[in-house]
Amino acid sequence: MVAVSLLSRDVPADAVVAAAASFFAVRSILRFVFRAVPSGPRLHWNQRNEVEPCGRVLHALVGLAPAISRMESGEPHIACLKAARRALNDPQPNCVIRFGQRTRVILGNPKDVEYVLLGERSHTLTKPTLMRVLHPLLGPNGLVTIDDEDFHTQQFRAVAPAFSPLSVKNIAATTMREHFSASVKELKTLVANAGGRSCEVNVNSHLQDVTLRVISEAAFCTPELTRLRSVFTLALDSQSPLMILGGAIYNRLPTARNRACQACRDSISGIVNKVIAAARASPTPEKDKKLIDFMAENPALKPNEILDHACTFAFAGHETTSTALIWFLYFVAKHPDVQEKLAEELSEAFPAGGVAPSMDALRGLEYLNAVTSESMRVIPPVVAVIRVATEDIVLPASKTFVPKGTSLHIGMYPLHRHPHVWGPDADTFRPERWIEDPELRSRVTPCAFMPFAVGKRACIGKDFAMQEMLLGAAMLVRNFKFEWPEGQAEPIRIPSVVSRPKHPLPLRISMRT
């Protein structure tokens, strides 16, 4: 009505535009000034120079986004919470940062983490819309990217039979053993070709190939997925500050990453369609079923949902496990005493090194389980869990008020290195802590150690991944000695959702007797 009144008085158009612009500018400023913000007695607002030096103008525009994009995976959560501890003199504070124009709460209080992931109000927290930047590769219907909690529950129930204990046990007894046995043979050939002494191997590339072969065979009963490894790598490594624009904008940009993701989905779609057609034409016996067979038989799953789940399994099913194994080998190479103690345990349990051990036998090896757990504690394969409050909540342990729409970041690194749980040497790789400290198990609550997350959004394939991790670690250390090349620089982790090393990680390997 005001606009009509102004126009009826022959007010110049540029004056109307200026008035409208002023109105929206003032409204935006008032909304910013009077907006609800996180608050509480144990909550610290990180300042612009506490984490990394940052100019005033840049910080006003985009907050800590540029600084965080330059840091290794996991380091932003560690640095922000360390600053909060110093500022508040509190061992378990939470903190707030600005990323772009949005505020994010980083949880450093384990009780608050438990409330968010396992508490009675966990249903009021959902996935962030930022996850939509993964839609070009994983689609909107995969368990990683669904942001509607009811729909997630429905899809989880639909695909859960594919990850039943019996299904995972059958896959471990066949597919995993087959491909890690082949991995051992490949590495033995490399050593033999080097004169039988030792040679350097890029463990990044080797383990990514092996784990992708495992998921390709276990999920789709085809080796075709292995040719897509470079596409997965490009999609994961292509982290950009432009992602703060959100998926609706970023996914439409003509980037190499988006083109590669679309090509990858097209390839997986062709593979999935062929496998589903074959599975429906000739049903597979129960003991031989692959993950895709369970989905093909489920009438509740639509074709686009099956494709999104397939892309998710292919991507997450090899990337997290290969990353965990890479850092496991890094730690045993850097700690020869740990490696030799583990090799001795494995040699006693499995005298025939070339024979893949059973999963029941692996679970009974105390030191193997301690070393694998410790490597995933110090460098967790997944960096963080993020939830968004769909209504105003108060975190009971710290009395932190969290307004609707606020992102809650749960960093695996600070939780896995919390000195109140893990002791003063929490940053140190020491597998013995899992064996020598009788009280550790009582301190390690579900949210103190969660390499595969916990709660209703926990990784559905965590048992699959853990069995693959134990089998791969056992067969590699039982058959080979891994050494850190002299003079080699320490690896750097890329700023990503997965703790992958930025550069190739060559290790010197030699045969064990």
C-alpha cells in the first residue's frame, strides 16, 4: 500500500528503490542486533586472533572461515576449544565461532555431546543443510545426506538387513579375506621385484585400491567400481570456501568437482541397474547375497533411493576404512616397538602368515584391538558430527542456550584426546593404555570414543568397517615390516570430512618370515 501511495504521487522510481533498499538494510541490521544467540556460563565466543591471525574486515565478513579452511582436519575444533579453556579456566567448555555469517557452537563438554546424540531430545536435532553440497555425488536420499529425521529412520530400516551380523560375517569370511590375501601377494611381488630386500610403497594408493575392491565386490558383486577411485578422490579433496554458499548455489557452479560427481553417479547408475536386473532375474541364495541384492528385493525402495544408497556405500564404504588403515600403518611404522609386539602376537596366533585369520580369532587378540583402537583414537577417520537445532534448546550439563537454527559441531579430535578421559598423555599414541589402565573402560563412555559416531545417525556399516580394519591390519603386519623412510616429512591432513593425508604416504616394507 505504501508503494502504491508513493507511485500515485509521481515519486521518482530511483527514490522508491532507495527507500526499499534502506528498509531491507535496516531490517537486516535489526534482525542481526536482536537475534537470539548462543549463551551460557561455560560458553566462550572465540575472538578473531585466538585461533589464527585474521584481519578485522575479513573477520566481519566471513568470520573464521578462511582460517579454518587452511588448517588440518580436526585442528579447528582442537584450537578453538583450547582457547576456550584458557579464557574460561574451564576444562570442559563449549565455544562459539562465526563461519561465514552463521554462528556455530563447538561442543567440548562430553555430557553435552551425549545429550545431543543420545539424549531424549536428540530427535529435535538434524543434519545441517551444508550436507547438501554432497548431493552431486551421494544424492539426497542416502543415509549420510538425508536431513529429515523421519525419512532417515524409514530408509535406515529399509537397508539395515544388508548390514545384519550374518551378512557382514559372510562378507568378511569371503570377500574381505580374498582381497586382503590378494593385497599380500601384490606386496610380496613388489618386494621380490626389488631384490627381495625392501621397497617403498605408497600405502595411500594401495589401501584405497584394496578397500574399493572390497566394497565393489561386497556391495555390487562387480569389480567395475574400482575405476572410479580418482573421481572419489577428486570429490573428497575439492573442499572450497565457496561451500559456505550452500548446496543450492555451490552444486550448480561449473566446477571440475561437480562434473566429476555427475559422471561418477552416471557410472554407478549403470552398474546398479545391471546388477539389479540380474538379481531380480535370478535371485541369489541367502548366504551369497550382496548389499545390492537386499535393496533390489525391497519393494519399499524406489530406484532413485537405491542409487543414492549405492553411491553412499561405494564412497563411505571404502574411504573411511582406507583412511583408518593408512594411519594405522603410519603409527606402527613410527613406533617400531609397538609393531614388533603386535607382530609377535600375530605370529603366535597365525603361524601361516599367508592364510587369512577368522574374525572370531581376530577379536580375541588383545594387542591388535588395542593398536587399532588407539590409531583411530589419535586420528579418527571421520572428523566431526554436525547437528542443527530445530527448536530452542538448553544443554543441561553446561547450561548453554542454543537457539533454533544453530549448528552444533562435535569434533572427534578433542573428544578422543580429552585429558579427563585419556589422561595427561592424551595426544600421545600409546596402545598400552587400553590394556594397562583398568579404569579406562569405565571412563570411555559411548561419546568419548566414537570413530563411527553413535546414536540414530551412527554409521550403519561400522561393523563392516571394523571387521575390514582388523583383518587388513592383521594380515599386513603379520606378513610385512613397515618402516618410516629416513628424512621423510610428517604427513599433513587435508581439511575435509575425512582425515586423509594430503600427500602420498610412502613406507618402506620388507618381508617377515
